[in-house]
Amino acid sequence: MSEHRLEVADVFRQYGERFLCRWGHTVSPAQRKALRDISACRTAALGGRVEECDSCAHRVIAFNSCRNRHCPKCQSTARDRWLAKQAQQLLPVPYCHVVFTVPEALAPLGLQNQRRFYALLFHAVSQTLLQIAADARHLGARIGFLAVLHTWSQTLLHHPHVHCLVPAGGLALDGSGWIRCRQKFFLPVRVLSRLFRGKLLALLREAFAQGKLGFSGQLAALADPANFHAWLGQLGKPEWVVYAKPPFGGPEQVLKYLARYTHRVAISNGRLVSLTEDRVSFRWRDSRNGKQLKVMSLEAVEFIRRFLLHILPPGFVKIRHFGFLANRNRSEALRLCRQHLRSSAHDHPIPEVLAPEQWQAMERRCPRCQQGTLHIVAQLSVEELMIYIHPVTAMYPIDSS
């Protein structure tokens, strides 16, 4: 067995009860479930299975995964299968990365109204990109894009923002051809920023008028209409940060982008450094100082509190498609895009990507012979697992495939 590396689950197991004693009265059911699931992931607490190689008959015991979408250990498999499907929708063109952020002052409102606020954020982002792109002064085209919600900063503080991946161009509004954007420029950032600011603030005013926003704690005073509208008025004065990279590459680079951004959670296990004296140390990049790599140390209970800030409401969709990539017309729109782009497809060839079933076969490859595939031959309850393993080692996976 390889040496065990520090995981978020270790912090949860050791300090979860201490966290609940201090903050349990504020924890939502979804956060409590995430705390419980991540703590138990790939341990005997969830039961397990016996897997046997169809080539050499080698057997392994594997603990079951929690499959919680916020679990750092459960995202790689879901990501790989998702990527295999997304590769079929890529176009042979460069892509652009656009990030929309909200002012720090808005973050507490978002935290108290997660489902409503995040939905409005997606709506404001999508309408901004679609409207500016359709404007003949800028691109004059119908674009399609994928948007991913992130809610964290490098230090795990609440920082809602949306990453968008956009083909560098779009369909002519009459569908007659493909319109390319400029080589080093997608859409004007300042125009995007101001329209996004106006749209989100207008959506918040509408939600307030309909009684769909809640206020508590430090925001309680905003329940008064005069205070709320004055507060939004102040937020409308400074520039909001929208960041747009120049077109950065074709489908192969896009797959790397997708792998990096789509299935991320607040912090990966790989960033953890140590857990000593009730404190968690982890690496983070300081964007205000040239993206220097630094180490931050937090009290373990505070680390858990910050992690749980980023547990999304049950069923909330954090990866969405818009424009010609929206579900209702995606197939026909992509067919039309590829028809117009056929002559230049060789410039950015679509990389070969394994189909979902091929990913699954690779994931189940035998660790001994590297030729056969592991197949489940028995499911084991917690009690049955104890027959096979020592209860102390049950807290750590024998096979993490």
C-alpha cells in the first residue's frame, strides 16, 4: 500500500464533530450531507466490493465512493466521462475564455440566496454575451458557449464568478455563414462589464420587488426597500471585473481547459500541505502579487467552514450551455456550424477522445497484469468488509480505482 497522502476527508473525519459543535446551528442539510459523505468516501463506512481480473484472476477489494459532486476524490471519473461527451461538440476553431465576477460586497447576498442569486448570475452572464455578440458593431453573430459557476477564491473565501468558454466567432444572424472574431480580440471587455453590471442589478431589483430575496444577519437592514435600492445604487458606480483572454487555441487546448475548470471543487487534495496542531496548511496563488505560490494555514474548523461555503443547493446545475449550444437546438446548430467551417477544419483538427465506455474500461484495468479488466464479483457490506480487512486500515482505501 502506498503512503497515505493528506486529504480533505482526513480533516473532516478528525475535526467534523468539533466543527458541528461550533457551527452546527448554521449548517444546511446539503452541507451536513457533504460533510458526512466526504468523510466516509472510499472507506469501509460505505461498504465495498470484490473485483476480479478477467485475465489473471487477480482480486482486489475496493471501497465504495460517496459520489458527492463536492468530493475531491469523486470528480476525476465524472470529469473524464463528461469530457468524452463534450469532445463531440467541439468546433474546429479557436476558443475564448471569459470570466465574469461580482463585487465583493455582493457575495454575502449570494451566500444567503444561493439558488436564486446563482441563477440570476447565469442569466445576466448569458444575456450579456449573447446581446453584445449579436450587435453588428462588435461581432454581429449568434454565438454558443459553455458557462461554469465557481464560488471560491484561492483562500476558500466566497467569491462567485462564472467562467465561459466561447468559440471565437458565431453563426451569421441569418444562418448564412460563420463570422470570425478578430485574431487577438473577442468582445470589448468594458462593454461586457457595464452591460453585465446593469443586467445583474436589474435582475436583483426585480427579485427584490417579487419578494424572492432573503436577508439576515449583517444584511438584515437591506430588507428595507430604501436601504436595498440605495445599496444597489452604490454597487452600480464602480467598474465590475470581466476578464477576456484572446482566442487561445483549438479543440485540443479546449479539452485541457474543460478538464481544469468544469469539475473543480473548492480545493483539491493535491493543494494540501499538512495537518498539524489543529491547523491545515495548503498552497494558494496570490493573484495580486504576480500569482506567487504561497502557503496559508487555517484552524481546521475554519478550513471546514470555508469549504462548506461552496456546497451548492441540491440539484443546482453549475455547468450550463447557451446560444447555439443550448440543449434545444444544439444538434442542428452544430451541424450548420460544421458545414460553414468545413473548409478550415484542418487548421484546428478535433482530437480523438475515448468514448465513455472506453474511459470506463481504462478505469477498471487490472493493476497487476495491466491487460485484463476488473469486474465486480461480490458486493460487501460493512460487516463483511471487516472479515477481509483490519478495522484500523478500513479508514483508508486499499484500491482507489
